[in-house]
Amino acid sequence: MSFAPFDTSLVVYRLRAAVPALQAVGGAADYAAVQNLRDFRAPSAYVIFAEETNTGKVPDSAGVCAQEARVEFGVVLALRNWREQRGEQMQGQARDLIAQARGALIGHQPGHKGVRVIGWKAGRVLDYDANVLLFADVYQLHHVMHRQ
């Protein structure tokens, strides 16, 4: 993996393969390109890198060749919001797609050396209107960065 940040495209690939009901799965640039809530293609998902922090397992000698990092990333789902105007309740289809995305990621171990399984941290409604509901889940995993 090197000392590079975690590659969120591994999560994009996983969602594409495991949740065929999603019309599109993209990254942060795709998410940022959407200017209005009504312009989101639903259902779709966007994987966004959040942060990477040292776990405290830092070697204290010269010539460090490995570091463990905790990575947090978000998955924003743009879902159909058919009748609910207040965003208080999600319709069955939205709930099912959230469950499918979570099922695809929770416990999944991306296939790179030093990457551990994905765990879920939190979820919440980001925004909504009469047609689209944006729902975000935050996930985390640990990975070991190392010299190549």
C-alpha cells in the first residue's frame, strides 16, 4: 500500500459489485459536482474520504517502515423520497438500499495488504426535499502504511 492515504476506490468497487440497485457509484469529485439536491441521480452512492489518524502504534526508532492508521470515510446515498416532506421517515426502498450498502461494507475486508475490515460508526440524514433524500453513513477501518 505504501505511505499513501487509503484508496477509497476500493469501497467504490465494492458498492458497485454488491449493490446493483444503485444507478451510479462515484467519489468525492462526483458528489461535489452536483449543484442542487434535485440533480442527484437516485439511487446513487458517493464515497468520500474523511480523515486518517495515527493509531498511536508508532515505532520509536529511526527508519520507520510501517505506521498504522485509522481511516474514516463516508458513503452518501442519494435516494428517492417519494412522499415524505419532513425527512422524518424513510420509505421502504430507501431503508432497503441503506441496508444493502451497509451489508456490503460492514465486515468487508478490501483486498490490499495491511487493510483490515470495515466497521460502521454512524448514519444520519443530510438533506431532503420532496424527491431526494441524502443519507450519510460513516465507516472506519485500520490499515498499515509501509515502505514499498
